[in-house]
Amino acid sequence: MNHPQMLTEIDVSQLADAFPTSMRTDAVEAGIVVHGLLNPRQWADQVSLLVGGEKILVPRRLRYNEAQSGPSNGGRIEQMVACLQTQSCDGFDRQRALQSLLPSVQPWSAPFVVALIGEYVVEIIEDIAAATSPSNVDSIISFISENSEYWKLTKQRVASYWNAYYRHKYTKRNYPGFQLVKTLETGLRARAS
């Protein structure tokens, strides 16, 4: 994993780069929708990750003009818009966008879900943990096994945010972030054996 690149402007192509090239047509459509919702001035970064062996560039901390929905047809473009909205600066927007991804985490949406595991908003982590199922775990485990350095960083963030914000409310054993990490680590070990 290399150091993130800071962006002050984001175009449709950069938004589409967050998805595998096999999905480029839909990714561009989703990028057009999201680009129309973004504040023209950004201070975001991109992280390089792998999905199915292919490099993608996921933007983080996008600044939206206001909370708005993309298309509501339930299709793949809507899911891609939701993926990009999980990268909003606003935690409520991230949580709202996540809800449409959780029923069926796809290999290309797993990077966006895993990114939220390493966040400080415990309610988002609780939502992910509550929605964890064998079908969701498989896509997530595939992603984290392919991005071991990113997963290591995500686990470090879980520990850091617990220490900074939640250690007085939760024991380490009871913190939802650690419980979710344990579930995913168990799945990783099972896949490796």
C-alpha cells in the first residue's frame, strides 16, 4: 500500500477509478451522479487497493454539497453511488450509504465496507457487525486477504479509535470493532486452511 495522493479537485474518471475496469461503463455513470453532488473544492485522498488482482483507486473523505441520494432503481449504478457516498466527510451520510450495501456485499463494494471498519463511528461498525453473514463475509475476506497491508492498517485504526474514544465505555473484548475483526480473522484463517 502506498501513501495516499491528495486531491483538491475530483473528476468523473477519478471516481470511476474506484471500481474494476470490467465495470467501467457503470462506474462512469455512477461517477457522473456523484460528481454532480460533490462540492467543487475537495481535500480528499485516494488509496490504491486491489480487487480481483486489479488496482483500484478509492477516494476518501469526499465533500458533498448536501446529503442527496443518487438513482433509486436498486441497480448496480445505485450501489456504486452508495459506495462512493460511504466516503463522505459526514458520518451520517456514510452510515446511510452503507445501509444499501450491507444486504449483499459484492467484491467491488467490499473495499468501501472494510474502510468503514477502521473508522471512529462505532454505530457504523455495529451496523457492519449486525449484517455480517456468510455471503457478506466471503467478499470481505477475499478483499482483506488480497490487501493484507490495508487490513493491518484497518486493525490498527480499530485499536487506536477504541483507545482514544471507547475504552471507558467498552472493554477490549466487548468493543464492536474488535469483535468484527475477530470474526473476519476467523474467516481468514478458515480460508487459509
